[in-house]
Amino acid sequence: MSFNKLGLSPALLKSIQAKGYSNPSEIQQEAIPEILKGKDILAGAQTGTGKTAAFALPILHRLQNAESKRRRVRVLVLVPTRELASQVGESFRDYGSNLRFRTSVLYGGVSINTQIDKIRKGVDIVVATPGRLLDHLNQKTLKLSELETFVLDEADRMLDMGFIRDIKKILQYLPDKKQNLLFSATFPNEIKALADSLLNAPKRIQVRSSNSTAEKVVQVVYPVDKSRKRELLAHCIKEEGWFQVLVFSRTKHGANKLAQQLSKEGIDADAFHGNKSQAQRTRALKDFKDSKTQVLVATDIAARGIDINLLPQVVNFDLPYVPEDYIHRIGRTARAGQEGKAISLVSADEHKLLFDIEKLLNSPIPRETIEGFEPTQNLSTEAPKSRGSRRRKPSNRSKGPERSRSSRGRSSFNKKRNKNSTSKSKRRP
Ligand code: AMP
């Protein structure tokens, strides 16, 4: 299918062409015509599917069609992180480059006065994180009473980050009559309840689940002793010439330490996490995007929504406690159909975490043992004896589409695991 068939204006088609997109992604094909009709949307789509353009393009089209002389906030996009806010704001500016709308991005950690000045000059589209948006609403520096479209992006991540109460407060500032678009990768009960109260006869769209997105990434596990992970990472970066590697660390401290150790070994590395100031985070991301930094070591929350075109490698230095975070992590590579590789350095003590991830994927991840780094403790391929949960917020998760699919597929998963789980030895020259 071509973008021309979706009913978007020539100005928007020109921007799409300038971005180099040849065909609409699945979420774009499904969502754009519905949003153009003015319908509410409940979309199961994660980052990497092209969901930002799926809402930004039709929103811009509708704004253009009902252009008004008086500038006022007509669109609000609520996102969980500052980085995502910047990226979504940039997308609106890019896609709307042939139009005359003004976009303002509001998040904390930077001067509120600069934001107030900009709002006073008039904006049409606001992209915001919940905390700073509430500051503006409480101080009455922003009015949303004439809002036409509200987008709640990455709703499940909002919930994980504890924003649900802020969202409910924000909703009270919005007019009842508006178009509502809700995007989420998963649908825990609280998100379902929020969707029920917010959306009006929504069109439901479910695109490539996170599981199938994960299948597009070449995934591999390198079994290794915990104490030798850093050495193995440095070895791979140097020997395999990995450039532009996003490395995930479970903790901020771990991210700092790893970045420092890699720097000592002559590898350009930087850390990216929530304890860094916004200026540091922005600089770290810019240096990484500009290829000045080779390795960015990030925590899950900070890296959420990072969009770097053609990011070829993602490394899990340690596995996440929540299996879905693995999907989010590896979604940083193979963006919008491009090729990417996700490598997990896994020590024997992470066996249960790996098992939970493979169960969610409904498929075992191939193991490759790197010569010279053979683990002294084998990574078990058996199901863990204790079935205790290590999830962060078990009560928040429902048996949503992804969950039930993984449990349905469990017996076939176990069959696949038994067939494929023997480790291969990777030969090095
Ligand atoms: P998102 O899921 O919105 O985070 O988008 C992921 C990436 O896909 C971004 O880098 C977009 O620029 C890119 N993208 C969005 N739509 C398309 C498309 N139709 N073709 C190619 N790339 C796209």
C-alpha cells in the first residue's frame, strides 16, 4: 500500500517523501484512516512500529483542514519520558514542516519560564510529560479547554512509572468533547479501565505484537561468568568492531561503572540514566546520535523511547527483571523493519530471568559461547524449580493479549526449547 491512498494532504505527503518513507507501516495503514474520520482509537502498538507518525500525520491533516485564525492549544500528546517528548515534538515539526503549526514540548528539569514565554506566543500542539504539564495547569500558564485531540502515548509505561494519578488529574482539565487516541504496548487492568472511561466507541487496532517485533531482531545469548561480562563486552566491541552499541544496565550505578570501565579501556562510552541532569542526558544522546560516542550505557527507564535510526546493536549487560522490558530493550534495534542484533550476556544466576523472557517470546534464544569466555558455571536450559514471580508490579499486569498468548504457547515453547537449547561454540579467527 502507498501513502497516497491514505487520504493525507499533499503537504503531508511531501514531508513523508522527504523523510524517505516509501510505504506506511501496519499501524499507519490501520490508524490513519480512522483518525482522519475523527474516531477514538485504542491501539496496541509499541515503539518502533511507526506509531508516532500514525497519530501525528492524521492529526496534522485535521488541524490543517479546520485551520483557525486564533492560535490555541488544539492537540495534547502525553508521553512518559523527556526523551520521548523531544522525539515526538520533533516528529510533529518534521511532518508539519510544510504547515504553519507551532509545537511546544514541555518537560521538567529545564526552565519553566522559557516554556511559559513560548506558550504565550501561541502554540497549536503540546507534547508533554505529566509532571511539568500539571505544573503549567496548576499555575494556569496553559489552557487546554479548547483541546480537540488528546493522545495518551505509551500508556503502560506511564503506569509503570507511577503517572496514573497525574494522568487522571490532567484529564479533569480537558474538555469532554474531543478525539482521544490511546497507544500502549500492553494492556494491564488499570490501562483497560482508563481506556473505558476515556474513549468513546473506540476503533481497536492491534498491530505486530511486541513478540513478533522481537522476531525481527537477531537475538543471541552469550553465556558468560558474571565476573567476566565487562571483559567480554570490551572484547566484542573491539574484536567485532561494534560501533554504536546501546548497552542496557539494570541500575544507574552499574551504568556509570560500566561506562567508566569501558572508557578506561579506550572505548568511547557514556552513561545515560535518570540521575543525570537533563542537559547531560541531552548531550549524551546527541553525542551518541552524532557517532561521537561509541557506546551508550543506559537504564531501562531512561532509554525508553530513544529513537536512533539504524542502531545496529543492543546489548543486555544484565537481563531485566521484567520480561517485557527485554522486548522494549531489543526494540531499540531493527527499527521500522531494519536489521538489528540484540546480544545478551547471561550468567548462570540469571537463568530464571532468561527463562521468563523466552517464555514470553515463546521461543528459545540461541546460545553462542565465545572462545576464551567459556563460563565455569553452565547456563541451565531447564525450567527453574521455583516458580516464584520476580515481576516488579505483578498486580498491575493483567492477562492481556500478550500474556495469554505466552501461556497458551507454553507447551510448544518447551518443545522448541528442548530441541534448540544446545550451545554452539563460536569460532574466532
Ligand atoms: P516510532 O514507532 O514512532 O517510534 O517510529 C520508529 C521509527 O520508524 C522512527 O525512526 C520513524 O522515523 C520511522 N518510521 C515511521 N514510519 C515509517 C515508515 N512508514 N517507513 C519507514 N520508517 C518509518
